[in-house]
Amino acid sequence: MSLPLRVGLAGLGNVGAGVVKLLADNAELIARRAGRPIRVTAVSARDRNRDRGIDLARYHWVDDATELAGRDDVDVVVELIGGSDGPALTLARRTLAAGKALVTANKAMLAHHGLDLAATAEAGQLALKYEAAVAGGIPIIKALSEGMAANRIARVYGLLNGTCNYILSRMEAERLDFATVLAEAQAAGYAEADPSFDIDGIDTAHKLSLLAALAFGARIDFAAVATHGIRAVELADIDQARALGFRIKLVGLAEHEDGTLFQRVHPALVPLDHPLAAASGALNAVTAEGDFVGRLFFQGRGAGEGPTASAVVADLIDIARGISGNPFGMPVASLAALPPAAIANRRGRYYLRLTVADRPGVLAELTAALRDHGVSIESLIQRGPAANGDAMVVMVTHIAGETQVLASLAQMAQGDAVTGAPVMMHILDL
Amino acid sequence: MSLPLRVGLAGLGNVGAGVVKLLADNAELIARRAGRPIRVTAVSARDRNRDRGIDLARYHWVDDATELAGRDDVDVVVELIGGSDGPALTLARRTLAAGKALVTANKAMLAHHGLDLAATAEAGQLALKYEAAVAGGIPIIKALSEGMAANRIARVYGLLNGTCNYILSRMEAERLDFATVLAEAQAAGYAEADPSFDIDGIDTAHKLSLLAALAFGARIDFAAVATHGIRAVELADIDQARALGFRIKLVGLAEHEDGTLFQRVHPALVPLDHPLAAASGALNAVTAEGDFVGRLFFQGRGAGEGPTASAVVADLIDIARGISGNPFGMPVASLAALPPAAIANRRGRYYLRLTVADRPGVLAELTAALRDHGVSIESLIQRGPAANGDAMVVMVTHIAGETQVLASLAQMAQGDAVTGAPVMMHILDL
């Protein structure tokens, strides 16, 4: 058996501790599969003394994570520090500069600096791998860059944030409002104290921008992702969607169309018979469509110690086997700079929920506003007045342009029929 | 850009023609992803003159497919002839003997000769790849051997035969019996003139034996797969299963338990909320469970020109990139020879459908037979007598041993209450 692959591990949170445990528990199996042992030699984290359930005495401790890059007993650095810049980025750059392979779970860093890092890795013929950065244990990076490599990929979309999926699933199952479920999830450790990256869709956008680059051979364009989170999703919407045959999910969707790149993260109504609708709780799920393979669907646990460690170690096994390849499936220099698609040109069906005054003529005003912009109505539900006297009107449009739907809503806002902020969501007809 | 990878292609049925089309249609994209062009140089098939919608004049024609192995203008042979032995096996052996890489979609050949071929490939450090042999376009070979490589895999199961899934789905959707749907599928070209390999579960068993070897690091043991097909599935079973909250699917299931290998192909009742239940029509779907990653689920088109060609070309791209590795995820010499599990020790819930005489005391006899063997009943439906006077009793047992359930049925057969052959199917509680 060949020499061991020696790992320097930066960051010992859940995932880092999981990587240490996994490499220890399955050491013999991994050595047989990888053709050589994979051993952690040095570790670094903020707090040396926290109890992580692992014996750190077996590894060299390094106070400054960025020093892992320069160690002679490290062949590959695993970066699990997190954050788009700061020590994670410094460590990543130093690792590649030192001629070492890099494995990272850091989608924020890659969304912002992935092309630079990949170009450096390519120049040095170094592996830069990040299976754990997107969809946890689902091997979606490998599926897009290798399994589907023969295909022109037109579209990739899915549920990429377990926290959001958990919150929406629990709102529906327990009939609780967003704030209650979020507070619960924070108390249970499923959501961060500052949940913004998750619930505002930023984490999903980071991941989506990486999937889009891989799928379409495009330069990462995180700034162009139209990003909407789930803070505004109300139980009323979940209920009305369900009554209409849909489930609300935070969907990240990227399409390559006519040389442009469409990227959006948004709560969307997913038809109940679509496999994404059945991916509940903390699951992640991804659909990718290739011109020859058709539609592939992947589902699994998107976060947590075990699944993420599984993805990190899969990357290490690839490196131990001598498999590297271009981080984004082709050389960075070959990636196309695709202009962002005009979101307003998007066509589709829309879900609208309007809080309206309970007086004669209201429906006529609403429907006239839609008609004036060429938007036709597929279904409409009016619910009788609540205690405060407001009624609710829920509509699903036929396929219409986003601009036209927005113009209709703007016209409605001119009158006094609509008394609250209108809710508009996209229907995922894919 | 490096020298092209030159492909000799044996077999120009749907899949072979699909590979030619795919390599032509996406040539530029594939070259960018693979780092070099991939070009078909020589082809062979039984009939040179059949119209396949592709221009064969661009390739050297070889009458005897096995001669592709010896050609100087061929770096890798793609074997799409089919059949476990005969020319496919001869070609495979000659290819590896000539020091060339082999890509095959031939599950029958691999189920019978995979270990020998893999050992030869390993000895010569040659790639032997077969993504297209299992589950068509789903990259399940890559997922098991690379994506999940860090995990001890305990179980892999799924729907691996599109013809069976199509037939069962159509029986349910159109309320047709098995023979009618099979005849239709044959007329439409979805089922072979001799459908035995598909509907008797043999094709599924071939594929399952490969997945089990990969997942568990075990030697292929096709002969030990307990194989049951779908010929005996009646519309009545589909209906009763549905009423109880299940859908009948042909499931291939492999488990690694206490050093033994459990492998079975059988029609099983899948709970409607299990993702396998929603994989309808010609789709394939696979679930694999790893100790760290948890349960992963994959779904896609399992057959047909496009998906299978996508898998073949993914293998070619890997080879062009210089990725080979052990065909079964670790050296053949490291694969464990696992003894087959004792099927009779299996425990689970069972579905029983009994045709019974319509007279007093019948239910007492049936339930006594189950009680005598310690099998308890979870639910029971009795349907009133049909025109011929027979009644139907459908039961779902609590978890019980297979031996005990079979003994109960044998006891029932001693009396005259049961007038037709009993139907017994497994419930997939996974």
C-alpha cells in the first residue's frame, strides 16, 4: 500500500469533528477504497479545549489555521472555517500557493472567490474540491461535473438549504407561523443565532451560483442571483397553496437560455406530484436536466455532521486516488461569461394572495387590473371576511409575463380594494 | 489540447447509435470537459446497411467486432453487443489483453464474468467502466464507488428495470391486466419479443449483483440472488395494495448484514410516501444507505438511447481525463466472499391475498393458521364473493419471520378454505 495521504484540518465544529470521526471509524475501509490510508496529521480550531467527543491528542495542534498550509506533514488541507473571506480565504490561498490540494465546504468563499482559487489550482495542477459545499451528502458536484459531463445541461434547481426546508415543512405539519418555528429551530440548534444567511436565501444563492457554473460551463456570478428568502411566507400561503395542489419550498433555480444565465432563489409553489415537493424536513434535493440523459433527481441529507463529513472524505478519497480535474468541470479560462437573463421577461404561472376590503366591486377591480395587462386567471378562491373585516382572494394565473403580473399588482395598488401587501409567488412548472 | 481519445464501438443498436450521435452533437463541449476530443474511429455491428440515422461512412467498418480490440486507431472499446458470453465476452477479453480500456453497458456479462474482467483490468492498470450497465442515465456506479466511498454501506435497493416499472405503472393507471400491458409494450417496442430477462427479474438481478459488489466490497454473487419476477402480479393485488396505502414495484434489494449478503428481486409493496413509490413509468430509482451520509435517493431514466449513451460517454470522459480506478471500488483481491444470507430468516411485514370459499368458519381457519405460527395480523379486508362464489381475503401481517408466514400458508393449504393459490408479497418498510 502506498504512503498515507496526510490531512491538515482547519475548523473543528460539527463537520470537522465528523471528518475526524469518519476517518477513524472507517479507516480500514477507506484505505482499501482509496488505495492508501488517509490520516489527519494536524488540526486547528478557535478553541482547543472544547469537548468534541474526539481525542485531539493524536494530532498536531496548530493555533493559526493558516499555518497548516506550510506544514511538511500535510498533503491536503481541509478548510471548514467558513466565511467568504478572512482566515478561510487566507488559508485557501496559502494552501494552493504551497502546492497542496484543498478540500473545502465553504460555499460563501467559493461563490465569491471560486474562480480565482480554481485558476490557481489549475495553474499548479492541484486538486480543489468542494463536494461538501452544496447539498451536503448528495454527490451533486460529482454528478454534474462527471456523471452528466456528456450533456448540455439546460437547467438545475432544487432545495439547497435544510434550515429553510425544515422551517417550511414544520410550518405546514404543525400549523405554526414562521417566527415560532424559527425560534424553535434556533433553540434546538437547527438554525443559527443569526439566521439571515439561511432564511434570506443567501446560502442557497451561494450554492446555486456554484451549481450553475458547473452545469453550464459558466463563470460564477453570485451577484446576479435574484435572491428572496422565506421570511414573508405565511401559514395562509402554505394552506392556500396546499388547497390548490402545491407545497411551498425555497427553490434555487438556474437556467442557461439563449446565451444568458438565469439564477433565482425564491419561495415557489411546487406541484405535489413533483419529487421536490416530497423532500421534507432537513432534506436537500436537486434536479438537473441534460439533453441526452433527461431529468435526474437526487435527494439526501443536506447538512449535519455525518452527511457533510461523508462529502469531505469522498473528496479526500478522490485526491488519494489521484483524481483531480478542473474544479468547475473545464478550465476556468474556458468558462463563459454569461450575461444575466432579464428576470422581468420570465414567463410562468403565478400565485397571488391579496387581502382586500369586503365590499362590492372588489373582485371586478382586481380582475380588471389583470385583464388590462393581459394576465388571465386559471383559478380563484375568495375567502370570507376575517374578524377585521378583510377578505382574502387567492388566484393562480395562466402563463403570463412577470412584468405584466407586477404591472397588474401596481394598478391594483392605485385603488383601495387591496388593503394589505399583496403576496406573489412563482409556480414551478418543471 | 491533447491527442483525441479514439473509440472503437461494438454494437449499433439504439444505444450505440445514441453514443455516436452524442459524441457528434456535443463534441466541442465534451472536448472542453474531457481536456481532449473523444472520437469514434471504428464501428462494428451485425448489419452494416440498417438505417440508424447516422452517417457510418465517417468510421472504419469492422465486420468482426472482436477485431476492434487489435486496431491501432482504437484506445478504448465500447462494448454494446450484449449477452453474458459469446462475442461480447470475447471482445472484452481481447480488449483488456490488448492493453486497452473497456466501457460496457453489459450487466449480464459483468454479473457472470465481472470479477475476472476486473482482475485483468487491474493487472494491466486499465480502465473497465460500466456506468451504463445499471440504471441507465443515473450515475449510480459513480455515486457508490466515489460519492459514497467514505461510507460503510448497509443497504442498496431500487427499481432497476424500466420495462417492469412501465408495466406495473400502466396496469395501475389503465386498470389493465399484466398480459394485456405486456403485449402492448412489446408492440410498442418497450418490451423485448422474449421479455423473460426483464419480467422474470433476471435483468434486475444482474444489476443488483453489481450494485451489491460495489456497495459492500463483496465479490459478485449473481447466483445467490433470490429472483422473482412480475408475471404473477394481478390487478387485484395492485388495487388491494393501493387501498392499503402501497404501490407494487419490482424491487431489487441487497443488504450486508452480519457478514452475509442478502440479495433479492421481488415484487414488493412500497408505502406511497416512500420516494420509490413515486418513480413511475420507465423511470429507475435507487436508494443507498451509508453510515455517515444516511439515505441517498437517485431517480432518472433507466433505459433508452439518450440516458444510456449519456452514461457510456461519461465513462469515456473519465477515461479521457485519466480517471480509472478499480472497477469494483477496491482491488478484486480485497473483495469479500460473503455467504448468502438465509432468506428464510428474513423478518418483515407481509401482504397476503387469499381466494377463499364463501362459507362460515373460513376466517377462523385462516386466522388460526397464522396464530399457530405466531404471525399476527395488522389489517384484514374481506371482499364479498365474486360471480364464481369465491371470496377474497387480504391481510397485512405485523412483522413476522418469512418461515412462519410460509408455514401458515402451508397449514391453510391443508384445509379446503383456500381455493386458489395464495399471493404473498413483501412490504418494503425502509
